[in-house]
Amino acid sequence: MSLSHVETMSLRHSSSQDAQRSSWKPWLCSAIVLLFCFFATLILTFFPFKTAKESCMAKFGPLPSKWKMTSPEPPCMNKISDWELRILQNGLYLTYGQVAFDRTYKGAAPFEVWLRKNEEPIQILTNNSQIQTLGGIYDLHVGDTIDLTFNSEDQVLKNNTYWGILLIPNIQFIS
């Protein structure tokens, strides 16, 4: 008996109902994406991000230096103590820095450095095998405090450690 006369047939027969059901899915996905883009554009147009008109910057370290600050009017931040600032103007702030571990440290405390906002860690460094960099962009508000804190001040080479913060100015694009 030969099978050559058997035609290849689909095991599943599609009905017109299946074809109608699957054809609306791409349209629905496209409509959702278009609506999302439309509303996102409206929100960004009528409620733009609040940013500064000019930049403002502060830098602390490496020691023996103290805080170095630019002085726009009104100021955007105020020094509270070594390694700590109070924010005086809402906006996006860029933080940057470097922490160097003291290889001669013989204490038992684990190496930990925290960049904190209102005493809550926003970045933690724990690797003492090399110089660590820190930084990021954060939305800060009037009254926030931001600081760099060390688990043990003896673990850090303060003459190779610094930290800075920059208020990002409002950037206007020309079309």
C-alpha cells in the first residue's frame, strides 16, 4: 500500500471566527501604544521638569581642602559640615566622587561608604580592593540633606577622596 496518494493536510482547520479573533490584537496593541505616546507628550508639554536656570556646584576634598562652592544668587545648597550639604533649591543634581581605601588600615570594621539622602543610603560602596567611584543623578528638594559617610574614617585616604554635587541647569533645545 502506497502513501503517495495522501495529501498533506493541515491538522487544524481555521475558521473565519479564528481569523477575526486574531486580527484585532495588533490593532489594539497599536492603539494602546499611540495613546500612551499621546498622553506622555501632553504631560511633558504642560508639566515640564522643574530645573534650575543656571548651574550651581559644590566640591569637598581631597583633604586638606574644605568645601569649594560656586555662588549663584540665590544659592542652591549650603554646607552643614564636612561631607554634608543641605539643598536650598529643587532640581536634578549630579553627584560624583572618588573614595580611596587606606591599605594600612588594621581595624576590624568592614569597609563601607554611604552616599545618603536624608540619612537613607542611595549608594553604598563596599569594595576595598581599589579606588571606588560614586555618583548618579538625583531629584533633590528644598530641605533635603545629602552626605558622604564612612563606616570608619580611618579606612579612607582623605587626601585621595573627594565628593562633589552639581545642580543641572535647565537645558533649552533649539528646533
